[in-house]
Amino acid sequence: MAWRSPLVALTSGQRKALMHGVRENDDVPPDRLPLARHLAETVAGQRILIVINLGILLIWTGQLIASPSWWRLGLVVLNGAVTAVSAPWILRNERRARRFLADHPAPGDDTSGA
């Protein structure tokens, strides 16, 4: 799915600039708005990463309980730290992306109810 994304055609600098526009809710040039909306929709759907990280943490915790060892304990601690650090970051980016989508509706979207 990632290879079919229109964002693949952009350079790294262009993707960073687009991400900055989505995160900071900056003005995005009108010709880049569809790409920025696509990026924001992608970022807004990444909450599942938290669930996946928690699932992996649960699996490693089960392995640690079933067969205790130092390296399993290390993996549980490392995965727990990664999850604890990444979850707020993912949620913050999701809020920013949803705000960008609300402030920049797609052409033809009529949310006024008229």
C-alpha cells in the first residue's frame, strides 16, 4: 500500500515540508492541498500502532512469565519504554492531523448541513 501512495513521488524535503504544514496547521499551497490531506488522513489513522505495540508487549510479557530469562526481561522493558514514549507522540500527531483535516475540508464536502 505504501508504494501506491502519491507521497512516494515526493523528495524527502518535500515530504518533510508537507508534514510540517500538517503538524503546524500552516498554509499549504493550493496545488499541494490534496497531498497534504492524504498525508493527514494517513497520520490520523495511525492510532492502531499503539494497539500493536501493546499486543507485542503482552506477548513478550507472556514469554517472560512462561520462561523467565534476562534477555526476555530486557525486551519487555525495552518494548514498554518504546510504547510509553511513542503513544503520546502518536496521539499528538493524530490530533494535529484531524485538526488540519477539519480546517481544510476536501472540495465538495458540505459539512454545513444545508
